[in-house]
Amino acid sequence: MKQKAHIAIFDLDGTLVDTDAANAAAYDVALQRFGFATLDGMYGRVSSNIVRKAAKLRDDEMNAVIRAKVDAYRRQLGRTCLGPAVGALRYVRDNRNAFSKVVLLTDSAERRAYETLRFWSLDGCFEEIVCNGGNGDKYANYFSSFDSDPAACVVWENENRQINAAIAAGVKNENIRKVA
């Protein structure tokens, strides 16, 4: 019997699901709600820092916009689309004998991650769903909190910054699957 050698780790945003348009649209809805200038069609990767600078918001205003954006995101899920690693996820799920577990490791907040996964019926694809919520380095946090050997993990990721973080946490270079 072949031994399960690897843990498959998938990122969410931009890897399994392209959420950029939905995220930006949700920020626009939230900004409009409070009468602030919208992002005016800015539909790339939009973060709270970009929104704060573009709309020139104070901390209290930004916090209110973020709360409203969280509520608006669910109504924008139709703007998402499946990402480049979905085929790899299907392959991993079809070849379970090669992997001890399948993990979603995301910087998304838990509510947004689950809403996105449910919308695309991907929520049942993982043994572990870990939502780092932007609290530092997701790979360093994962490997310090969970009983997983980074050298025995295969990672699907789309951002160079996150790929470097996975390697710094101990994931072997040859076990990184960069998707575009």
C-alpha cells in the first residue's frame, strides 16, 4: 500500500476562486453607504489599505466601511469565478491516496472564506479550513499551530509574497505549485 506522503494546502483568493471583482464591488457598496467616494472601477486586488488611502478615510470611518463591506460581500459573490487551481483541487480529491489531508489556508476572514466556498460548493473539499484573517504570516502561523511538517506539504498559491512565506516556513521549493 502506498503511504500518504503529503498534505495538500490550497490558498483561496486568486488561487481557487478569483474574488477581486466581488471584493472591490463590496467596498464600493460600503463606501457609497456612507457617502464616500467609490473606488471608481478599480477592480484589481483591493485591500483595506488601498481603500483607506483612495477614499482618505479616518480609522473610525474605515472600520465602519469594513463592517459594511463584510455584509455587502455576500451579495457580490456572483462576480467571483473559479480560479486556476480548481483543477488541481479536483485531481487531489480524486487521488486521495497520495495525500494525508487537504487543507485550505487563507488570509480571508472566516465568514468571507466560508461564504465563498459555499457559493462554489467547495466547502466539503477540505479536512481543515484555516482562516488566518490577515493576522500575520499565514504559513508561519499554520505550521506553529498545527501538527504538520512543512517539508511534507504541497502548496498551491498565486502570490509571490505568499510563496516566499511558505518557503520560509519550511515548504520545499519543489512542492510549491504557483498558479496564475
